[in-house]
Amino acid sequence: MLNLRVFALTLIFLNAISNTIPVCGQSTAQAPPSAEQQRKTSEPYTGDLSIFETAGRDERLQINRVMDLLGIATGKNVADIGAGSGWFTVRAARRVGDAGTVYAVDINPEAIQYIGDRAQKENLHNVKTILGKSDDALLPAGTIDAVLMLKTYHEIAQPITLLKNLRAALRPGAKIGVIDRNGNGEDHGIGREIVIREAAKAGYKLLEQYDFVKPDKMDYFLIFQLEK
């Protein structure tokens, strides 16, 4: 009788702990990756930075018109995210003058060094370089009037997070421009509809969109602003 009672208690005990011990594979299961993690991106460029200094690029991109539409003028503060060689940085710096500032942001230390040297050689004292992170441009809070991501968005690994982190740096009415080309993410291009969708998730609204930056109908120029 005693043995039966011990046996019964043992069964009850084993049944209880079997319900509390996790089944192998269940407790370590991770949540499925987010859409941001699943989206394909291109490998950030780390080669010869001089390739961006091609003749006629100003005219092809109509960069002065781009700056007009972004409200880049004397005294404004501008962020060039994914600045590369500083091609846009130096043009924006001349536009805003000594009363304004251009923040050249890149995750490549060599690009940051290159832009710093270039600004010094071109006597541009209103350029500040920032070694950013893949999910944060690390811009100072409440300083930025306009942002341009020139052929960079398709390389950003965490675009929604980066755009969310950018919000604190923006002044009221700040405009964010994205120039890129249609592609699949891995071919140094990204569909415009994806950019618009990701920007919306980060709290931005699309103000305007243009196709004048290149006559091949592949490139596009989008302008966003924070939702109020």
C-alpha cells in the first residue's frame, strides 16, 4: 500500500515538472525578423571616393534645383547623410555660407577624413564631420533645417530606426530629401515605394516627388517632413 502511494506521488510530481520545463526549441525561439531586418540592402561603398567627382554631375542631378526645393539658403544648417567624398557637402557649404553649417555624416572613417581634408583645402570653415552609426546619424539636437541622402538610402541597414533617431535633430519645418534609383536593394537602388513606406513608419509624410534628377526615369527625388 505504501509502495503504491509513493508510486502515485511520484507520477504526480513528474507530471507537474514536465509542464514547467520548456520543450527544447520553444524557450529559445526568437521573434521573426522585422520588415526592416528582412529588406535587402547594398554593401556600403568603401572604394575610391574620387569616382563621385564626375564631370557634369551638377547638371545631371540639377543640384541647385534640389537645394532650392529643400530650402537650403544662406544661414541654414544642412545634414549630408552618407556624405561619401563630400561632393554635396561642399556645394551646400558654399550655399549656406559662414552663417550656416553643413554636417557631413558617414559611417566610413576614411570618408570622414577625406571630407575634413577637402573642406580644409577648399577653405570651407562651416563643415563639420560626424562619424555616424548605421542606425543613428548622431546629429546635434534641434539644429537641422534640411537633410539630403544622395544615393545612400539603399545602403542603410536600419532605415526606419535611423529616420526615427533623426527626428530629434530637426528644426520645425525641416525637409528631408532622398535621391536614389529604383532597384531591388542589392543593386545599389531601392524602390521609391519602399522609401515612402519606411519613412511613414518613422513618422514622416511625403511632401513632393520628382523625376528630374536623371532623365533615365530610374532615379527619383523625394521630399519628406515630419508628421505633425
